[in-house]
Amino acid sequence: MVVSERRLWNKTTTEVRFYLSSLASNAENIAQAIRSHWGIENSLHWTLDVTFSEDNSRIRKEHSPENFALLRRLAVNLLKQEKEFKGSLKMKRYLAGMNNNYLVQILVSAR
């Protein structure tokens, strides 16, 4: 069980989360595992949701969800490798959709 407290200005919220694990009951190891999970959630999944609205995706049939998830991750990696334009990943994606030369630049920068 983990109790989290969050304070914003004059409002405090408390959240209780329960975890099941095969780890030995060592608080430091369990806390590290939980933090590493949320680190992944906050970096990659948040980026995918902001850049591609992944949480709103209606793709549900057969292997399509896995295939599109793979394509989104590939696209995020390609967009991150392109260093010339200093905008957000979402803006890079938009520009790549509007400008074929920029799209080619993104694909070439992956070398």
C-alpha cells in the first residue's frame, strides 16, 4: 500500500494505491520499482498521448492496436533524433505532415 499526498496552493489531495508484487517485503526495493514504473509512464506514455492522442485512439481490431503502438513509438524516436527544428514533438509531427521536405529530413536524420 502506498499513500501519496499532493499539495497545490491551498488544496491537499491524498491517494491510496495498492500493489501486488513477488518482491521481498523491502520498502526501498518496492518504492524503487514503483518509481521506475511511473518514470516510464510519465515519459514515454505521456509523450505518446500528447503527441499522438494515444489514449483517445479507437483502434481496437485484431493486431491493429499493437501495430499502431509500434509505429507511434518509431515515430517518436525519429522525431526525437531530428535536432534541427527546436519545436515540440507535436509541432515536428505537424510540420512533417505539412511539408514533405521536412518529413524526408526526419527520415534521413535517423541514419
